[in-house]
Amino acid sequence: MNVSEELLAEIISIRKDIHQYPELSGEEYRTTEVIKSFLKERSIPILPLDLATGVVAEIGKEGPVIALRADIDALPITESTQLSYQSKVQGVMHACGHDFHTASLLGAAAILKEREEKLKGRIRLIFQPAEEQNLGARQVIEAGALEGVEQIIGYHNKPDLPIGTIGLKSGHLMAAVDQFEVIITGVGTHAAAPHNGNDPLVTASQIVTSLQTIVSRHVSPLDTVVVSVTKIDGGNTWNVIPESVVLKGTIRTFKEDIQQKTKQLFEQIVTAYAGAVNQKSEIIWIPSPPSVHNDLILTEQVKEAVSIFADIVEPEVTLGGEDFAFYQQEIPGIFAFIGTGAPYEWHHPNFLVQDEALVYAIQYYLYSATHIINHLKATSKKRLTEEALH
Ligand SMILES: [Zn+2]
Ligand SMILES: [Zn+2]
């Protein structure tokens, strides 16, 4: 399954075009049109799902269905790469390489369509919006994108892996994300007369410090947890004690029991400190993805498939999150890291991807999809024969 020079050149130019016109999560209207027109040109049917942005399409006639997923949104970052195709949209940048993901899935779609007659099943293409807001996966799932789908394949570009390598591991790869907002309410007053009020800033400060003891004192050192308070919002001026303070931040974990324990300790600390001085506390948990957890059998099958053209490496797990995990809550899935050998990490204003890596991403989709579909076809045939014998 070679990627022709001609197709690759087209995919690279689409990648650069999308890169120049990045769109924020949920606003990917132009990108959606670029994807649709590429698919329409190749007569790849688009499924009539109720989505404002993003595209779900399908290749193949009958048999088991597997899905290939790419995310399409950009970030509110001002690009400073000085590339010839640098972002033309002020303050918005493809700093996570979702332009690369989108282009590679288009490339794979073109080749799979050419081979449609030989496919032993159907391949659903999911161009997912709003990954950076953790909203897109849930939106496309709710719209029905996974209906009938047995397994799903995704990946993220990885700047610190060399081009030609693919990071694959079963089990946990990326962390479960919990996002919190805490509101501490006391009584505002003059800064010179604190005894006339009830100062929420002091309480908030104690909470921030105390939350750090969850990791250092309450969870086993062998388990992975991060608790980060990243925003403190309270007060307007130097001589007024405010009525309330808002804290924002995130918790990262891999195991579900540790996640629950951490959240419980978090709630205890917040409630206890505020309660001790008669202040009110409210905790809002913002829905966020669970951990990316790769299916064991699927990982082995994909390793087998991609070893033909790439070097497989054991990737380091990361405490970053990915809303691909929402698909894996529904069906078995595999999420890989594809090396792009680039100097800056995700979300950096100098972030870039090397186009030389695109061919590996396209082949990752192609080889894994066809290999897995063959396996599924074989198992469903076996299942039918066994049923017939009973
Ligand atoms: Zn990102
Ligand atoms: Zn990303």
C-alpha cells in the first residue's frame, strides 16, 4: 500500500492550507468544508450526522466496521514559527498538529477508497472537532458516529520521537483529566478591619498549600497523581478584603480507584478548611476525559501491522489528556504516538511537524485498519461457523 508522490504532494499542500487557517474548537467551519470537498471529489459518502463542525464518512460495502479518528481543531496561541505557511489568523495556531492528523486521515481515505473492492469490512472516518476542549469526542459519539463500530484507531504526533518511529503500548498511555473550580465565600470588609469580615483569601491560600499533601502524604508514592492549582482569582484592590475567591486547576491520574481517592481527599480538604472558619465552599467538577487505555490484543495486532514500515518503540506515558479516551469507554481502541522529530513540544508557539512524517501517519491508518478488519472478519466467520454447529 504505497502512498504515491502525487497524493503525498496533495496531502502536504492541504496540511499547509489548514495550517494557515486554523480554527478554534467548535468553530472548525472552513476546515470541515476542506475535508468535505476532498471526500466528495473522491465519492466518499459523508454520513448525515447532526454535527455543526467535523465530518463522519464511510468507505466499504459490508462486513465489520472499524473507525479511524483524527482531530481537527486549533489552539488560542499566537504562532511564532516564521514558517512560509504560518497561521494567517491572529492568535490562533495549529500548535498541537491537528492539521497533520486531519491531512493524514484524508490521505488514508483516498487510498482506502481506491482499494474499496478489496476491503473485508467498512471503515468509518471520524474527523473530530473540539478535542482541545474535551467536547468533540462526546459530541460525535452522541451524534451516532460509533454506531455499529467494533474498534477504533487513533494517534497523536509526537515531536520527541524520530520520524519513522511509532510508539505503541498496551494499557495506560495518557492520564485521566479532572478539571475543578472551587469557590470559597466569606465576608468582604475593609482591609484595616479584617475582624469585621471573614477573609476567604487566607482560607484559599491554606487550601492551595494543603492540597499538595494529597500527593506527598496520602497517596502511595508508587501511584501517579498530579494536583495543580493553576488559577487564583480573588479581590480587586489593595485595601478591600473580597467576599469570595475562585480556584481553578486540574488533577491527573491513571487508575480509577486513585482518581476517586484523590477527588475525595480534595473535597475533604476544601470543605474542612472552609468549614473551620465558617466559610462556604463549592466545588464544581468539569466533565473531562478518562485515561487513554489501549486494548491489549489490538495493540499487538497494530504492532504486527505497522512493523512492516516503521520502527516500534515503547512510548513514555504522559499525564496529558486526550478525549480519544471517550471512544475507548465505548469500544476497544488503540492510540499511538507517531514520531515527527520536531524541536518543540505540543502547544508551544514554535511547535511544528515535519511533513516527512506524514507518510508514516497515512500508513499507520492504512496498515492497522486493513489488518484489524481482516482479524475481525476472521473472528466473525469463526463465530458464525460455531453457531451453525450448535
Ligand atoms: Zn493539544
Ligand atoms: Zn492534540
